[in-house]
Amino acid sequence: MLINYTFNKELVHENIRKDIIKGDKIICIKNFPLSDENLNSFINLIGIPIIEYRNNGGNSIFDVKVFKQNNFFRSIANSNLNIPLHTDCADFKSVPNCIGLLCVKPALLEQGVSFFTSLKEILKEASNSKLKELTTKKWKFRNELKPILQKKNEQFSICYDRITIESFSQITDKELEELNSFDELFKKESFEIMLKKGDLILFRNDLFLHGRSHFDLNSERLIKRIRFNVK
Amino acid sequence: MKIEFISEIDDENGTPVSKVLDIDIEENLSIEKLFSKIHEITGIPKFKEMKWGDEIEKISCTYYFKSSFDSEGLEMIDDLSKQISDFPKKGSNKELCLYIEESRGFVN
């Protein structure tokens, strides 16, 4: 499920772009330089980064680290909480299809482990009735109403973030059960990757769900995140 | 001092919805004090609660200032202890322009 590269002069970005387009594996580039500039320049070779106000300097990179304001976490990404399997930007009208995560400082003691589930495995495992539920029922992702699985040109894509669903709409007990059953299915097929300093992982946001485990508040874990659409 | 306060930004076209607030405050005070007054005036809570497993977690608002006359010029404020006078006045009529974002913190 993982393709490994090492960052050096011989690294061919076109090969990485092709791997991303294929979309069935997670790409890990070892020894990647730890700066926003290098990350942004590299991603610009293979895709078009998403610019957001909340990113560093309002550009393309967000520091995923513990950060508090008013004594509270500024966002979920700025917390040390376990984050369940999800799609990034599930509430966007046009969801970016790729994510890059660069590990600048891992958490201590094997904490803050990244976990993933591929859509391919979900499709293999899901029963027909579950697939029907996933493709037909529309859920409210803040202002966007859409099903969790969508099929376009014979290709499925996934968009799921129950925190967004639960935060912006009233969920019935039946819907809560449905979400729990989806979580169970997605989790069953998940695998873990423990990022090391200098690891840059790239994966399809529309073909993989991702999450991370809890870590100590004082661990200084820092992951640089970039969202982009592959060229 | 007059503040151009952005209460929301339209998701579709990115257009800010703003109003002018007149707030009695010294500019050598922290921007946090100013935001506290804005929270009082507008009734916007400083945090929102969400259920996280068996716990209730509180997620803070996010604070921004306008850093240029360009409509794209919003910057997040990391350090709320900075003085009000340290922030540029880039509002429509050269007021200090501020934005409190209430719910994006729930979206990863």
C-alpha cells in the first residue's frame, strides 16, 4: 500500500505525479526538506495547491500542531485528539483530490500514528445494502449536501467526515447508528503508518480516508499539511 | 475607535459581509481585549462545544485581520497579546478590519 522514494537530485516528480493519478497507493518520500518553501515548490510541480486564509501566511501550508486560543484548541487540527477516519475539506463544493503531510516532528512514544483506509478495500468489503446506503443517502457537510460515495465515469470517490456532519446538522438516532456502522466498516479495513521526521506522504483525498491517534499535549508534534489537486 | 467587522464570508463567492462597530478602547491595549469587546457586542461566543466520543470538547473561534486593501488580504492572528496599534488599518474606510470565524475549526 506504500511506495517509497527518497528526496534527492534523481527524484523524478513526473513518476510521483503518475503514482498519484493512479491513486491506489500512498507515496512516502523520505528525507524531504522541512521547510514550507520546499514543500510548496515541490507540490507545484505535481499539482495546484489550495490557498486558505488559515494556512501559514494565508498560503498553501498549514501547521498541524497543538495550538490554543482563549484556552481552547483553535481547531480540531490544532488539538491532540484522536481524529477518526475522514476526508479533508468534505464541506468544500470542490474537494481537493490530494493531501501531502510532511512530518517535521513526530509525537513521542509511538503516539499520533496516522491511519488510512483505501476506498478500494471499502468497496471490496461493503455489502450491497451498505453500498446502496453509501451511494444514495445524502448527508449535510456544512453547506454541501452529498452522498458519501459517488460514481463518475465508472470511478467511485469517497467523501466522509462525521465530525462535520454532526457539527452542522441535527442527527437522528437512526442516522447515528448508520454513521457508527460506516465507521466500523471503514476502521475494519484501516492500516497504520508511523511517520518519521522528514517523511512526506502524498495520498488521494478522494480515494483514501485518513485519521490519526491521540498524542500527549506536550509532545510538540508538528506535521505540515498541504492540500492540492493533481495536475 | 471604528472597526470594520466581518461577520461572515460568503462560501460561494468569498464576499465578506461587514458592518462598522464603534468601540471605546485604547489602542495600546491587546487585540484580545478588543476581541472580547466584540464578542460582548455581537453575542458571538468565544468557543463552540462539540461531542467527542464521551467527552465535550471546546473549540475556539479563529481571529483574522485584514492585512491589505486587496479583498484576499485576511491573515490569521496567532498572538492575541499584540497591541491593537500593531495591526494595519486596511478596512474600506481605513478602519481596522477584523473577522471572527466561528465554525471552521470543526472542519479539519
